[in-house]
Amino acid sequence: MAGTKTFFIIKPDAVSHEYIGPILAKINVNGFHVAALKLIMLDRHHAEHFYAVHREKSFFESLVNFMTSGPVAVGIFEKENAVADYRKLMGATDPAKAEEGTIRKVFAENIERNAVHGSDSDENAEIECDFFFSKSERFSRFDD
């Protein structure tokens, strides 16, 4: 059975363009509940740890630099089938290939400045949620 939560980041490009509100509104209209939300400055140590899976890839350094270049909004969304539904709503990583109406099609600048991150599996959603939020910082509509 699919999980009920997913983790998200509204990246520095979208934050600097004042897209937090419009992105959250689009998400809310699509049936997601915000269970946790905060605006933070991601430091290099935490960015490198969070994106460690990409450490050996050519874009790792530029990704870390980008993600530490300005504030990000991090949070947890809840909904039945949260991971798959949010990934569909985000759209393709490359906004030029994203479907019309998706977050990345509307708000992303390019493949590297693609506005948002979302968990890619229920297991990673748990890991990512725990990385940024303690249990007491969450306001779940579902029983854990």
C-alpha cells in the first residue's frame, strides 16, 4: 500500500522569485495537507549529506552550491498515495519536458533550477522527513 506522506523542498530559485505561496496553493488545490513547513538556510554539511546519493555524479558540486545559495522551504505533505501524486504534480525534472500545469512547467527556470524536490519513494520520504523534522514538529492527519 502506498504511503500517506512525502517530503518536499521549494528550492532557492523558487523562493527568490516569491513562488512559495503559489506553489503551496497549487499543492493544496490538489488535495495535499501540509503537515510540516519551515524556511531554512541549508548549510553545506547538511546539503552534502542530504544529496550524498549523487556524490559521484558530475553535477554534485553545483547542486550543493545551488541548494546552499539561498533559503529553501522544506516540509511534509500528506495525502493517500502522496509520493506518486506529488511526483506527478511536480512534473519532469527538465521543465521543458514537463506536462502543462505541473509545478516545474509553471515555476522552474531550467533542469538545474527546477523549483522543487520531492521524495522518490515511501522509504525515502520517511528518511527525508526525519532528516529535517522531529516527530513533534509534524501535524499529521493520519495515524502513525
